[in-house]
Amino acid sequence: MTAEVGIRSLGSNGLDVTTLCFGTSPLASMARLYGYDVDERRAIDTVLAVLDSPIRFIDTSNGYGENGTAERRIGAALREFGGLPADVVLATKVDPDPVTGDFSGARVAASLRESLERLGVDRVPLLHLHDPERIGFERAVADDGPVAAMVALRDEGIVDRIGVAGGPVDLLASLLETGAFDVVLSHNRHTLLDRSADGLYAMARRRGVGVLNAAPFGGGMLAKGPAAQSKYGYGERDDRVAVAANAMQHACARHGIPLAAAALQFSLRSPLIDSTVVGISAPERVAQTLELASIDIPHELWDELAELTPPAEVWLG
């Protein structure tokens, strides 16, 4: 069974996206987070490779890199390509002021203006509130806070849909309960090693909210293997996580399946998820990622991997 890339409706909000989304945070060359640099030419060539591929969904953020490095590089690639293709959905996120830390409603409008200028587009169909854990629920939903400002942008037709993108599932669930958001994105919390987001995603599905699942490789452990990448979700984790990843890698090897293929398809095959966001940092990795999605994985391996899932107490939550 494979989980090849197709088109799916993003919840019930009328926006169709490819089931694989190009995550652009690696393009910002954040070596502290990822352990490697990405120069501008490589970043631009990666975007061009995506535009020439079946992937028609791109996710970025105002805060990816110093002075919006990822957005600026995407904008440069779009100029080389001749503009954003009409069938490509480009989403970005609002972030705090990098100097003052302000994340008020006023900052939302400024963040969006900066992003549109860098990207070289007039509008985006999807705008996320990025990492609300930095300010917490009460500040996020205050009258002068970012949620109210984003709702106003949607009501005024400046953006078509708004989402919330972050980590901790309890906070994201509380924000979904406000009824303000059309889409939710969480990262590292629905993978072969972690099921923290399953309840959140099921809640979103019941409400008709679109679901984006980011970082199916857990920050690299499920792509490179635990021997090469000891961190999960960009941080050191309980030893049981690495033990489980190692056992999963051996199970995949017995079936002749790359661990990365199982990790990617675990997200792609989920009925709870509309699109899977995968960070891609080099042009050749576009074709490699699509190949991982096309590998036939036997039911027996899925059963083995399910039995190897670490206990809930080591999940990110």
C-alpha cells in the first residue's frame, strides 16, 4: 500500500491542497535548529524544484530566519520562475516583532505586510498565528490581541482563511474551541514516535477545521535514524524514544523499507490529516520525498510499527 501525493480539501473551508506541503523553515539556514546551513542559491533552487513538481502547497513564516530569510528566498525564486503559479497555495504565518517581542493585533497587520512584500505577492489564501505558546491563551484572545486581528483580516477579505500553527496540543485545542480558526497545524506530535496530536486532530475533523501535520520525521530522527540524529522534535528526549526509533528502523530494514518512507506515509495515510508539511532543504530532496511517498509498504510492517510506539508519558504533548 502506498500514500502517493494527491489533492484533498482542507477541512470544510473550500480550499483544496496537495496532501504533501513544502515546509520552508530549512531555507532560512537556521543551523542552530537543523545543524546545517543552506545558502541562498540552494534555497532558490529548492523552491524552483518544488514549483516544477506535483507539490502545489507551500508553507512559510514571517519568522523563519533573520529578517524573514525564508520568505525573501521564496520571493526571489518566484521572480525567477515568473510569478506564483495559479494552482499553488502559498501560506505564511504572523510572528512577533523580532526586536520588541510585540505580538499584539497591531503587530499582526505589520507582520502580514512584511511577508507580502518579501514574497512579492498581493495576498495569501491562508494566514496562520504562529506559535501562540509564546504568549499564551489569554493574551492571544484579548480584544487587542492577534486572534481578533486575524479574524478582522479574514472578515475584511484581506486573507481568505486563518489558521493556528504551534506545538502544545492543549493550547491549540483551546484556541480551536473559540471557533475563530479554519485550519490547525501542529508539529512532531503525530509521528511513528508520538501520538499527542491525535485528539486535537479528531476534534478539528469534527468541527470541519483543516488539519496540517508538520515534521513527520520528528526533526530528523525518523529520516536519518537515531544513530545519526539523537534529538527528537529539536530537543533531547527520553531514551525510550531513541530505543523505539532504533527498533522501528530494524523492522523497516527487515521488510526492505526505508524508515523515512514509513514515517512520511504514516502521516500521509491518516484520515485525520489533510496535508503533511515536510521541510525540504535541497532541490534533489523534492524527488526523493516524492519517491518515499510512492513506496509500497506492507500491512504487516504497519502492525509491527504500531506495537513499537513509545508510551504516552514520553510524548511531547
